[in-house]
Amino acid sequence: MDIELEANERIDDLEFKNLKIIQNKDGFCFGIDSVLLSDFAKEIKNGSKVLDLGTGTGILSILLCAKTKLSKIIGIEIQKDMADMAKRSCIINNLQDRFEVMNENIKELKGKINKNGFDAIVMNPPYMGLNSGKTNENMKKLISRHEITATLEDFIIASKDFLKDKGCLYIVHRPNRLVDLTYLLRKYKLEPKVLRFVHSKAESAANLVLIKAVKNGRPFLKISEPLYVYDKSGNYTNEILKIYNKI
């Protein structure tokens, strides 16, 4: 299917089940964090209705459509141009019956989607607070990386509002926000159940953390074994190669 591209847009091959995605080189492009989160959340049950908060260009939703038998995933994206790219990526992958994109602020969803209506929620929210990190980026990247339009607490509140009882929330974030994450999750009755740290190499500090939480779940946290991206030779580890469908 022919899709019209805007200036500076390109179609990237995801090298997985013939999937493709439209990205803008001047905007925020997906990284390994979204790929790892899609693998972490691939346990989503068959027939689930899923919400993707801050879908960006739709990478996470597209991968979950391929890795699970979810019935429907709705991606919420505040930036109009990114939401439009996600919609067109949905079309080129023939996912219109499973993947819907809404150009909305996650803080303004009440009345637009069903409260307590989702079996699972996935999110890769902005990692940085409003006044942290580099701010000399273009606005598209700034919104994607910093809590400008919504805070971490806003994302957690939305998850609480739209998850079914005992529904699962899957998050990827930075370890330096772990205290904020666990505090906010428990505050809003989203009990952390599984935590896994991601390291570039075995000798390096963790640079990502994957968290699964359950709405109104009982307190019990499992710390999974670390996930290492590179081996001592600087090559992808076997687990990463499996996640990327290379072996």
C-alpha cells in the first residue's frame, strides 16, 4: 500500500515479521527500550484489550500486535505529527483492525475511552523531569524526553483509571527514577510485582528498568535476573539476539 511521506520521513524495516515503521529523522526515533518493553510484555493474554500511553510513532503497539494475540491496542499520543505517523504505520502494516491511534493528552482521556476497560497497559514515558537534562533540543524531542505535557504521576494516574481490576501495567524507565516509580505505583494501588534491570554490559551499572505492576495486587515483588545487552566482546548477547529475532 502506497503511503505519502512528509519531508524528512523515512520507512524503516523492523526486520520482524515484515513489519515497518515511519519515522522522522528530526523527531524522536524509537530505541532499544521500546523493543525490550515489547518483549517484557509479550505475556499479555490472548484477546486482551491494551492501552499504550505515549505511543509515539507506534513502535510498541506494532510490536505487541506481532508478539501477542491481543484483540485491540489503543495508542495515545499528544503530538499530532507523531500520532499521524503512527496511524500511517498502522496502515502499511495492515493493523487497522487491531491498532487504533488517538491524538490526545493522557490527562484528558476521561469520557473518551472506557474507565477500567483495559486488560493491560504499556508505557514508555518521558524519562526526565521538566528541569533536568539537556533542554537544547527541538520541541518534538523535548516533549518525548521530558515531563512537559504530563508527569510520571499523570501516567500512573491514567493507568489506575483505565486498567481493569487485576489488570497488568508494563513500564520501562530509568533506574534513577525507581523510588518515584514504586512510590507512585503503590500510592495508586498498582502493586509492583516484577522488576528487571537492564545493563549495557555485565560490569556496567543498570541504565534501564522494566517493571510489571498489577492493579489491586497483593504485595510481592520478584527481582528477575539482570538483562545484559552486550557481551565482553561488544556483541549483542544471545538474549538480545533472540529478542531481535536474530537467532
